Amino acid sequence: MKIAIYPGTFDPITNGHIDIIERASLLFDKIIVTIARNTAKTPFFSVEE
């Protein structure tokens, strides 16, 4: 089983992020998208949102 991990703040999530996930879904059996916090950025959304 091929697994990919895609970390990012995704704040906000963009069409580019979605495109990467969709293309990766053709190459991997499972994709784990992790939400990270970057204290150097002012977030639009909280981690909980």
C-alpha cells in the first residue's frame, strides 16, 4: 500500500491544494492530509475550524 502525507496550513484551502490532492489520489492508495499551525502567519481560521 502506497501512502502519501500532505502537510500544510491550508488557510485557506485553495484550488491548488485540491488539485494536488486529486492528482495524488491517482498515485497513492491512501492520502493523509495533516493540518498544521504556522505561528508566523495570521490565520483566517482556527485549527478547530
